[in-house]
Amino acid sequence: MAAVVDTADAAAAAAEEPSSDVVPNADPAVWRGVLGDDYEAIQELIDLTDPEATKSQAIIDIYNGVPQDKDKKNKTADEAPPTPPDENTMRRCIEDHRALRASLTNAIRFYHARQGDVPAASRQLARHLLWRAERNMQLEARQTAAASAGEGAADAEAMSVGEARSSHIPRELMEEGSFKAAGRDKQGRPILCVRARLWQPGRFAEADEEEFAMYMLDHIEMKMNGSKTESEWANKTPVGEQWVVLFDMTKWTTANSDIATVKRLIKILVVHYPDRLGMAIIFNAPFLFSAVWAIISPFLEEVTRKKVLFVKNNRDGSVNQQLAAVIDPEDLEEDFGGSHAQYPSPAFV
């Protein structure tokens, strides 16, 4: 069957969560002019992932939670789907897909990430829609629980989206400083700084680590400037729709190495935040890290590996010129040779 659930009583289409995307819902003729032949392919991608009308058996299987074989070409993006979703999750998935159809930009990112491979992009997008729906259902459950524990609905409204997403993450994990927002690069892309030496493998539960990573990625995503015109989407994802990750490897040792966690985070990035990475800067990596990189790099697609820049600090403490070409020294912390004060560790946002 093409329709996964009976949608007669499905909730009315809801607006997508706030995002950085500021491109208006342009006339199809405008998008056709910008995207050229890709326009029809992206429309096909959207049609294939429609929970109410898909004709693709692979997508129907994903929405029904049927186990799949891994795709050898796109193994990271094509892992088995989650457990079969319940009816409420599917309704939310349908709402999100309707919003996706109204604004093409998210579908374009998945299309770009899979380099025009529509079947692969459709599988990835379907899994993402389910994942997103499940996360939003969990979010609503936390807000409802807050209301039940308090004096009523006002307590749920008082709990921000950021608070609901972070309320169950250990405070120690948020305050240790291993992940934090750290300004912007010269192109205006928000920077996520990762202090590898502060990571303590095994200290926190895997689920908490993943939730914290997604919380920070959502936070960085909200800081993006967004795109202003449709023309910016021709052949690539606009700079305003991407971020930079700055990995500080200073004083990193193998005691901070956690390959399993790194693999899980790569999967999250590849599957659910496609084409968001503008650049990854690995700062001051010691020689020992080369062995870890040899293990990690095969899990990255070639297009992602090309975005990785390795830089070393200057012995006199001044900023590395390669790093300064990307990020203004005035926006870099002193640890990187810049003049900016330490950016704060994340809190409820």
C-alpha cells in the first residue's frame, strides 16, 4: 500500500520548526530557473518521500519499520530504519513532509548531499523525517510532563524548546566545555568548537552524549544566517546555510579517544544534517592523532574529507595564517592565537 497510515483524521499541516531558511516560497517558475534540470529531480525526491502517496517500496518499508540491507555505496546514510513508528509519529512525519513540499530548500540539501542520486536521497530523507518526528514527539512529551509536574499548561509554555531538549541531559555534560558555540567565521558561518581534551569516554551514557551533540547542532543551526534569495541554491548549498566545526586537539591524548562515539556522531551529521558542514578545522593535532584519523576518515565521504583543514599553532603564540584566513583573529579565543575572550559553555538556549 502506498499510504502508510489512514490520514483521514490526520492533523492539519503544521509549519516547520523555525530555521535559518528565509527564502520565501517562490513561484515554481523561479525555482525552475534557478535549479534547471535538477528541479524535476528534486520534485521526484519529494514525491518519493511522501508518506501519504509514495510509490516506492523502499520508502514504504522505511515508514513501516521494515529492516533493510545496507547500501554499499552510501553505507553511512543507509543504515537500518528505527523501530516501526506509531500512528502519532507518522502523523507528525506527514506534517513535516507537507512543510518540506512548501519550501524546497531542505529537500535540495539532501539532493546535494547525495550528489543527485534521487533514490539514495529519498531513503535518507525518509529516515530523517521519521527521526525528526520522533524527536519532536519526545519534546512534546517533556513539555507535557513539565506541565503535569507544575500548575498546568503555562508551565509547558514557559519551558522553551531549548530547555525541553536539554532538560534530561546531565548538567555536568553541558558544563564541561567539550562542545560550545564560538562566534562566526569571516563568511558569517557559526562555529562549533570541540575541545577534544575535555572529552571523557565512558563518563556519560551513549544516549546522553548523542542528545547533547544533537542539542548543540540544533543550537548552531539556529545561529545560521540563512539564505536570502533562491539563486543562492543553484548547484550548491549556500554559505548562510552551513556551519564550521573547530576541533581543538591541543593536549589531546589517547585517553580522550572514543572511536565508537565519533562514528555515532558522524552518522548523525551525515544522515540528519546533510550539507550543513562548510568546513572542519582540526587544530594542533598531535602525531598520535594520525592513527585515529586513519580509522575515522574512511567513514567520511570524499566531499566531506575535502572540507577538512589541518592547522598547527605558531610557536610564538600568534594566530596561524591559514586559520586567520578563515576566522578573524578578533573572533578567535586566545588559545588559538586570537584576542577574543573565552566563549561560554552551553546553557539552556
